[in-house]
Amino acid sequence: MSELLELVLAEPSTDPVSESIVDAALAEFLAYGLRRTNVDVVARRAGVSRATLYRRFVGKDALVQAVLVRESRRFFGSIADAVTNLDTAEERLVEGFVVGVRYARDDRLLNRLLASDPEALLPYLTTNGHLVVAAARDFLAWQAPDGLARQGPDVPVAGRTPAGVAEVFVRLAISFTLLPQGAIPLHTDDDVRAFARSYLAPLMR
């Protein structure tokens, strides 16, 4: 399991002060973006002193990480909830892809940062995106471990591996997030589901 995914899946904080600080930071990021957010303003919004904030988060970078980890936890949780009652690996991967594309399309923080701080965000989805890709890939493969790209319990199809198939899904989801316009209609969940069943599900057979 990737290092980032382990961090996301770790037990969430139960410290109410830390959570209030993360809530305040998220509100500031949504309102002003990353560059314009000031740690002192976050502390005031959270109703804590600057010293209290710095005892829990050593700086702005740590605060940004805390917000992104918590939002990633919600993202992966939404996928897990959507696929938990599905019977087959194909159904779980297809529905996970649908939820992932929908979440990326509608997520307020992602869209805010793409608009206000693309130079900070885009490297983590492109040239330096290996940690994000690995985390999402490993999570998808973990959600659908049985029957993914296999002819039988232990026989991969044409050299495909569960991790490889899951990574194709992740890379496509990132591409559609960054470049939504194209010949493939992906405006609704039904559009995304039809695409996944037609183009991606065959990778699992």
C-alpha cells in the first residue's frame, strides 16, 4: 500500500481543536485559495491562538496536508460506500470510477484550487502525481481484489495485473478531470457509467 494511502486510511484525529483548525483552513482555502490564506487568519477563524495552532501544525504546509488528507479520506470513503454492496469486481471498479469522476467534477476544493492555484495543484496531478496515482490505484485494487484482470483465481489476463488495470482507471479519471471537453460525453453519472462499461470493463475480462 502506498505511503499516501496509508496516511489517508490512518485513524482520523479525535482532537476537536485540531478538527476546528482544519475546518477553518478549509473554509479559508475555499474563500481565498492557498496562496492568499494566512495562518493567523485561520487561527482567528478557528477561535484559537497562533501558538495553539502551531503546536498542532508546524506551518502552513502541514495545515495544507491535513486538509488534503481529510478531504482524500472523504473521497475514498465515498467510493467505499458506493461499492460495498456490489457483487463483482467489474461492478465495483466501474462504480468506483463513476464516483471518482463525479467527485472530481463537483468537489468545491478541487475546483477552487484549479481556478486559483493551478501552479500549486497541477504538479500533484501531472508531473509529480505519482503519489496520488499510487494511492488511488492501490485503493481501487484493494476495493476489487477478486476477479480483476484474471481468467481464474490466480491467472492474470494477457499480463494485466489488478494494479495495472486500476492505474488505467485512475489516470483516465485525472485526464477527464483536467480536460473534461471531448468526443466522449461524461456529463452525467449515466454517461460515465456507460463509458466505463464499454471502454474500461473489458480490461477486467
